[in-house]
Amino acid sequence: MADDTERGLYSKYRVTKADGKSLDGPCFVLRPDRDFAAWHALNTYGIYTTNDRLSADIFAWLDEMGQPLCPDELRRSPSQGE
């Protein structure tokens, strides 16, 4: 079986609400503490959400954990283009 970096989208976690009840729809778990793309996805969410308190909390959380290093495979030199 392929490792997580090769599997694509699949069910990896079982998520419930804090009160133990089931979710009423799909969700996607992000690990910004160790996933470069997840960190940037949450940063983007913080920019675009209309909930000012949530935005501030997201930015504070991301700032506290620091930005994960960019994986080598995402690094591009200006000559590489797209």
C-alpha cells in the first residue's frame, strides 16, 4: 500500500463533535503543525472568513506554531516556471 503522500483523498480519521455526536456532513482534517499545505490552507481561511474572532484565533495559532518548512518538491526556482 502507498504511503500517505501517494494515496490522495481517503478516510484517515474518525471525527466527532466535542459532545460525542456525529457530524452532519463531510469534513477534512488538517495538520498545520507538520503539513506545509495545511498551514497555508488555514492561513488562507483566516484571510477569507468573515468571522473576525475566528480569523484572529487562526492567525494567533499559526503564529504560535510557526510556519513548517517548505518540502523540497514544492521549491521552484524562477527558471522552472509552472
